[in-house]
Amino acid sequence: MGSGNSIFSTKTFTAWCNSHLRKAGTQIENIEDDFRNGLKLMLLLEVISGERLPKPDKGKMRFHKIANVNKALDFICSKGVKLVSIGAEEIVDGNTKMTLGMIWTIILRFAIQDISVEETSAKEGLLLWCQRKTAPYRNVNVQNFHISWKDGLALCALIHRHRPDLIDYSKLKKDDPIGNLNTAFEVAEKYLDIPKMLDAEDIVNTPKPDEKAIMTYVSCFYHAFAGAEQAETAANRICKVLAVNQENEKLMEEYEKLASELLEWIRKTIPWLENRTAEHHMRAMQQKLEDFRDYRRIHKPPRVQEKCQLEINFNTLQTKLRLSNRPAFMPSEGKMVSDIANAWKGLEQVEKGYEEWLLTEIRRLERLDHLAEKFKQKCSLHQSWTSGKEELLSMKDYESASLMEIRALMRKHEAFESDLAAHQDRVEQIAAIAQELNELDYHDASSVNTRCQGICDQWDNLGTLTQKRRDSLERVEKLWETIDQLYLEFAKRAAPFNNWMDGAMEDLQDMFIVHSTEEIHSLITAHDQFKATLPEADKERMATMGIQSEIVKIAQTYGIKLSGVNPYTNLSPQDITNKWETVKHLVPLRDQMLQEEVARQQANERLRRQFAAQANIIGPWIQTKMEEIGHVSVDIAGSLEEQMNSLKQYEQNIINYKCNIDKLEGDHQLSQESLIFDNKHTNYTMEHIRVGWEQLLTTIARTINEVENQILTRDAKGISQEQLNEFRASFNHFDRKRNGMMDPDDFRACLISMGYDLGEVEFARIMTLVDSNNTGVVTFQAFIDFMTRETAETDTADQVMASFKILASDKSYITVDELRRELPPEQAEYCISRMTRYIGADGPAGALDYISFSSALYGESDL
């Protein structure tokens, strides 16, 4: 223990000792010296323990002092305290450390050891007590017995917790520890009789105050406040005992009162439940049941609760008496819990029987009401179902019905019979209910019996009517089946006969188109064959009409009303008759129409022969002329002029033949007006003749033109007749199709045969020259042009320009006067009208440009 803490302990222990010694009228001044003789030490132990120690030695010798101190130490040891290293000699010698240790041992044993808080004792118990007491206070957190007490708030909180009137805790400040400590010291000393044992400055200025000093001082507060709590506890114990006693007496009185009231209620209720007088009406019995329900829902539940509460109170009371060591409670005679239980059991037994009786009676009345209502309901349902049934069964609707309707009525009647059988159960149920109502002595049994008898009588009548209607339906059905079979037979025979008549009328009115006498004679033969079938058809008609007569006879015999419609066909006998009359009327009309057509076809045949006779002459003549002209065009014998003369003669002959074509056109027009479109007497049609004639005219004109061009080419290029014949021979040789034209492949072969070395590019260039229009063929004229271009010298644009330059006296332009002077008038005017004006600076007004004109002549510029 440091010097600072030693000062703490000395001051604190001295004050603690004086707080007890003053009770014996003495105190100590110096703790090291005043306990040396052992006398005040023994006195201190007697005061704090309340026990007498051995009588002290009165002498003042050292051994007397040691003896007294040993007596004190022995007493301390007798209290179960082990004194380690503390001897009487050191105390007598004034050893401060030993003396303080001994006092601390005394404080621990008599001031702290007996402290007990929630199963913790001594230091831990004291700390827990401080924590519990100061827990509600702000800025207080007691964790130990040193620094937790430095600010003084913990001490003030302890005082305020037990004596809030002594300190205004809300005005205390944490940053005023000395003020807080002194406040606690002063209040404790003044009001709690706890002397000041600590110094505020020492506590505040010491980093860790002395734990023992703080514990010693705090223990004084525990003892001061614990004593007050013990007094309060004693008073509370007395009050508690008295309260328990009073409560027990109150419970006894309440038990007696409740038991009496409950037993009285049971006594009055049982006779009411035992009354089993039955009522005659359901409403009265239901009122009894309602009263019983009120009893069970309203009146009895509180009593059940009272009974339960009574038992609970009794058990609680007995438990409390037993726990408080009091004798058990004995209720008054007849009010024991068992008495109440027996009375309650009797009540419930009667109650159970009463409810069973009520329900039995109600069920009985309910059964009667149910049966009566059920009887009425089933009777109403049955009578609703039977309403009108007798009238329906008495109807004779089958007399005017068809077979399909009869069968539908029969199916409907069979369904009614099934329905009737199904309702048999209801009639039996009605009778059974009526019998049960009689057995239960229902008050209105007479009306029930009357209604039941009426239903049974009506039921028997329905059965009789049902059988009668079935017999009638079956009889009419058989008759209708016979009629139906006849209807079917009529339909089977009438349909094909009607189809035959439809076909006959269609054939007789058919709009025919024929183109020959053979075709019309074929139609006449077919018509004659048709007329031969008419007698047999008339027999079939009469047989079919006989079936209808039999149907009418059966209907008249048995009074059956026919609907007039055959269900198997829409054909009526009148339809058959009307169509037959129409067929008979159409036959002679057809005869007349066919004869008229015979006359027309004979006239057409004459026209055909007339046209064919001419066409068969004209067609071959045209073909012959085409071939002859072709031979002339390819013939290399003779000159071109001879070919031209021959072709001119052909042309004149063709023109003279035109009258024959015109006559044939007239015959063709007559044929078309007579609608003649075919002619077996000739293969030539007018269109063939027209096309051939047009081709003939075109061929002669084109051939003449080719010869003219050949003459022009020959004369212009100076080609001899022999060269021209050679060109023709070569062309004819390679004209494989003999149509006056060569294909490109034939033309290539021709060129190769003549010594040309042709590549693809060169041949393509040549083809553009001979076939500039890209027709895909090379004509004889194009061939001659190409060959003469290759073999003869021809005029060019440059040569023409040179000629004009001579006429213009070497000028770049030419005048109008020069042209008119040097050229014939026609050629001069042609040049003047087409030459453009010369635009050079060296030309006079009206000068013309002969250079552009020469280029235009050879396609090198636009004229």
C-alpha cells in the first residue's frame, strides 16, 4: 500500500472505528497507539459484534497488553477469519501496517462479509448493490471501488436513491467532483449518522483512490440504508400476513355466498326441466325449445362460470391456507364442493333428458308436418304433370297425319308411356305417405284420403286411355305404311320416267348446228328412233298413274286424310301428265325443224362444190407461177435485160389473172353468209389463196427490183455479164435452202471458197457490211454489192470533192452561178437546195460548201 493510500486508510479506518466506539462513549485519536493496550480493540469488537468478549486484563504491563490483544485476535479467529502475519506483539509495538491490516480484516468480517445481494456476497455483493441502486442515474457507472467514485456522483446517487429529499441530484455537475463529494460527506454525516471518513481533495487528486477506504465508507451506506429496508420489510411482512388472512376470510365468505346462490338456482331449475308435458303444435314445442336454448345460452353459462369460479376459489383458498400454515377451510353443511358437484350432475342429467324429450317431440311433430307437406307437394307435382294428359290421350290427331308424323306420334307416345311408368313410383309414394299420416293419426287425414283416392282413380283412367291411343296409332301406322310403300313405288317409277321426259324435251328443243347433209340425216334417224319409243313410254306413264289411283282408293276406304305430298318425290301426277302432253306437242315441231335444216344443208353443199372447183384451179396456178419466177431469178442463162423482159411478161399475166381471184372472193362471201366454215372438197381456204396471191405479187415485184438493181450495179461498176453470172453461180451453190438468201455460215463457206483468209474479227466486219440491219441473212444484192466493192473501182467522197474543186476553179467554195453553168439544171438545183452556206471568211455572199455536201453523199455527215 503506497503512502497516499496509507493516509486514506488511516483516516478512513480511524473514522470507521470511532463511528462504532462512540456508541460505547469513547473514541480513538491515533490508530497506531490507541489499540496498543488491546482495551479499545476489545471494546470495538464487542460493539460491532454485539457479543461479550473475555474480561480484559487491567494491568499496564507489556504482557497484559499482549494478552488483551490476543483475546481480541482470538475472537476474530473464532468468527472464521484467518489472520495471516498479524501478531499481538506487532500491535502492541504500534506497527502501523499490522494495525491497519487488522482493522481491515475486522471491517471485511463485520461490515462487508455479511452483505448479500442476489447470491453474491462481500465485495461482489456490495459492488452489485451499488450498481443496482445507481443504475437509473446519468453519468454514474460503478465498475469498481476506486475511480468510479472520484467525481462524487455515485455517492450522491446512493443517497438520492434512498433519500431523494436530502439531495437535488439534477443540480449536480460531473465537472465539480470536490463539491459533489463534500455534499455527500456532509449530508451523510448530518442526516445518515455516517461520519466523514474520506477527504474530497485526496480522492480527486489521487489517480486511483484507496479501494479499501472507499469500500469501508460505502459499506456504511449499505448498513445505514439496509437497516431502514429491513424495518420496512418487517412492516411489510406483518401487513402481508394480515392481508393474506383478510383475503382468505373474504374468499371463505364469497365461497359460502356463491355456493348458496348456485345451489338455490339448481333447486329451482330442476323442476322446470322435469316438466315433460307435450304440446300439440309445433310452434308451442319450438317455444319450449327456444326457452331451453335461452337457458343453455343465457342462463346456464354464467352459472357454469360461477361453478368453475367456485371450484377455483376453493382450490386457491386451500392452497393459500396451506402455504400460509393455516388450517384447511371447511364449508358449511351441504356446501362442500362435492355437494355442489352432485347437485350439478343431477341438473345436467335432468337437462339431458329434457333436451332429448324436446327433440323427440319436435321430431315427431316435424315428421307429421314434413309428411303432410310432402304429400301436398307430391300431389301438386303429380296433378301438374297429369293436367291435360287425359285430353291429349283422347285426341285423334293421327287421322290427318302423314306416316312420318304417325311414327313421330308413336315415338312420342312411347316416351309418354315411359314417363307414365316412371311416375308410377310417385303415385305409390303418395299412397304410402297417406297411409303413414293415417297411422300417425294426422288431424286432417280425411282430406288426405280424399285427395289420394282421386289421384289413384285418375291414374287408372290414364292407363286405359294410353292403351287405347297405342292401339289406334298402331292401326293407322300400318295403313300409312301401305300408302308409304305405294308412295315409294310411285317415286321410283316416276323419277326415271320424269327424267326420260326431261331428256326428251331437252332433245326435242335442242338447238343443233350441223354443217353437212350427213349430220342432219343422222339427227333425223335419231328422231325417228325416239318416236318409235313413245308407245312404250305411254305404257309406263299409265302404270305410274295407276299407283297414285290405288293410294287414293285406300285413303277413301279407311277415311285417311292425305296431305297431297309424296314424301319421296316432289313430282305430282299432274306434273307427269303435263310433261307428257308437252312431249307429244314437241315431236311434230321437231320434225318440221329437221326438214328445214335438210334443205339448208343441200344449198350449202352446192356452195362448197362451187368454191372448191375454182380454188382447186387458182391455188396450183399461184404455186406454179411462184416456182417459175424463182427459176427466172436464179437462172444464169441470158442477160439481165432478157430476165427483166421475162419477168415483165410474168407480171402482166398475174395482173390479168386478178379477175379469177375476185370471183372466188364472191363465192367465199356467199359461203360465210351461209355460215359455211369447212369444205371437204378442197384443201384451199380463202385465206390460203389470199396469202398466196399476196406473196406472188410481192415476189414478182421484188424479183423485178433485184434485176433492176443488178443492172444498176453492173453499169455503175463496170461488171461484165460473165462476172455477174459467176456471182450468181457462187450464190446459188451456197444457198443451201434455195430461198434466195445465205445464212452466215453459208456466206463464210462461200468467202473461204473464193480465197478469203477470214478471222473472227474480219468476218464480223464483213457481216456488218452485208447485213447492216442485223437480219441474220445475206441477200443476193448484198452479196453482189460486197463482191463488186472488192473487185471494182467505185467513186468516193474524195473523188467527188476533187470534181467539185475543178468546177470551182480550185476554190474552197462554189457559187450558184458556177453550179448552174457546169451541171444540168436538175442536178444543179438539187445541189443548190442541199448544200449549206460556206462560212469561211474568203467566200462571197451566197457561196456554198461543196466539201460537207460531198461527205454527206457518202454518209460521212448529215445532208
